[in-house]
Amino acid sequence: MKFIASFDIGTTNVKGVLVGEGTGIHLENNVTLTLQQSHGQVEQDPESWYAAVIRISRAWFQAGVKPKDIVLVTFSGQMQDCIPVGAGGQALRPAILYSDGRGTDQARRLRDELGDEVIHLETGNHMDGTLTFPKIIWLKEHEPEIYARTHSFLISSKDYVIRQLTGVCVTDPTSAATAGCMQIRSRTWMERWLEAYGVSWFKMPPIVRSDEVVGYVHAQGESDTGFTVGTPVLCGIGDAGAATLGAGVLEEGEIYAYLGTTGWVASVSEAFMDVQSGAFNLSFVEDGRQISVAPLTNAGNAHQWAVEVFGPPEVSNMAATYEDLDLSVE
């Protein structure tokens, strides 16, 4: 049987499945991740994402899957990150995650100098310190040696793994829409903005369609994961885009809710949602259509907090279930 290897690189877990002929799901596997949090800053080691992909792929081959039977590799992943990588593809520092607001002062400067109306018109969104562009400016100002060594700023966790497997730096339009410097109608980087704030536009990855083959597993990728050299790798899509497709929300008026570590309520439209309330407009897989997203910063992480505070002490936090918590409350 031939398979597509599909990974989702989230905040708390990396999940992998093999999709077989007839769309059957095989050998689902999860690897837990850890966060580094201090004084409102939220980071994660990009190598932990790749290490989890290696662990999952190796488990598949140990279970009897043959590398030659995996004909395609694809990804979804967390977005709105700032992941500086060097010329050799290595992470130069921990990734600054989407929930990290250290770019607040830089975002305020962008709003004051560019104007909210222009920002809304060009990006379809508001500007705040959690977006990638303000974080890049923060990095340039506070860690100039890292900025100078950066070959590419990646936006999504999946982009980093793609770089390790193929040697190619890319991102998809849905992820790029969370950076704060993509022209949302043309789906291109705002080179004028980047250069105005001293950010070299060539440090931004090419924006590629989610269904496009961006590269092929190279020799090091084969050595690490076991995937065969030459296996095609898709660009994939940011997690909100994947969730929208997975929910089957394709038409005007259809709405879904997603609950993960964070969450959102979203729909697909040709129009743009008013973002003054904190909503987002993200590029859909089809040109000319947007995913209108109302984000929730406390979703599954609120459950983890409740387990830590109220859950039974004999159950580890990650293993605790809603039933365990309910029983302890009773």
C-alpha cells in the first residue's frame, strides 16, 4: 500500500499519520513538546519539532512500513512564529511563538508611522506585538548578531521541518498572512515596509501555494528520518487553514469552532472581516478567498490549568482527562 505521510506540528504535540489508499488513516502517533515561558515570553526549540518528526517516522518503519511506500510528505503547523535560521538551515535561537507579545513596542511604532487604515488595507489585519514582523524588528534591535546571521525568517513550525528535510525555505499564504507584512490580495511580501524598517526582504521565505511540491527529501533528511531520497514534500498549510479544510468549511455562511491549546471560530468568505475587535483575515487555499478567524487565547490550555489546580495529584498533568478532573471535583 502507498501512503502520504502527514504531520501537524502544534504547540504541545507533534502528530503524525499515514494516509493510505482510499483515505484510510494508519499508525497515528503523537510526541509531546515542551514550552519555554518566562516573563510573558514564549519560546520553543525548533529542533524539538524535527526530532519529533524523526521519532514518528522511525516508528512507522519499525512497525513494518517500507520507506518506498511513502510517496508524499506534507505538513500543517502553528503560525505567527519568528524562526531565524542560518545559511545551513540551523535554528539560531529558540523560536519566538505566536503567543509571545515581545514586539508590542515595535507594533505600536508601526501603527503610529504607517497608520491603522493603511495596515488594514494592505494586510487585511491589525498590527500587534504577536505578529512576526514586529518580532523581527525586535530581534534586529535586541539581538543584532542573530539578525545579521539570519538567512531566512520562517513563519510556521512546519516551515522549519521542511527546511531540514529538503534544504528549501518556504512558507504558505495562510501562514504568511500572520506575519503582518504580506499584501493579502497579491499574497506577496511588502518589500517597501520591510526595507523602511531595515529588514532585508530577501530574508523572508518565498510564499508558495499549499499544494505545491517545494522540494524533495535530501540525503541528510533520509539519514535522519528514513524517508527515501527524492520523496516529494508539499508546502503544506498553517494550522488554521488545515483545520478549516478538515472541518469541511468551504462555502459562505459555514462556520466551525476549533479547540486546541488556543482556539478560534472561523468561516470562509470573499469579503474581509472587520479586525478592530481582534479578529484575523487569513488567506485561504483558493486565491481571492479569506478565512475569517476570531481567536481564543485560552482554550485547551485552560483545561491544563484546571488540572494543575484542581486535578488529582496522582495523575500527571499531560495524562489527566476530563473524567479524572470531574471525579476529583466531585
